[in-house]
Amino acid sequence: MSDTATAPALHVPLLQPVGVEGCPICAAATAARASAHRLGSTVSERAADETIRQHPHRRSTDRRVTER
């Protein structure tokens, strides 16, 4: 018999992604997420989160600056 015990799994809620201000796709996904939350549809809520998370935006860190 083994003396090793496993720790119980903890449920850690994921932070919701924040859409970029002025982006119509992010605004639509944020509205869909709020609606899904009110209806209690976690699957739809997660789908909207994923849309926001995967939607590409330009950031200042996206560009590699080459200094000479």
C-alpha cells in the first residue's frame, strides 16, 4: 500500500477576458456573455469569453522594434 495521498482538486474560477473598447466584435461578445450569464447558460458564457480571448487586436507589444 502506498502512503502518498493526492490533494483534492480545487475549483478556481477563470477571470473573464475584457474586450477592447470601441471594437464591435468585443462589444457583441460582451453583450452575449452578459445575456448568457442572466440565462444561466455557462456553455454560451464560455463561448463568448473564448471569442473575446481569441479575437486579435494590435498592441504596442505585438511589434518588434529593431534598433540600430
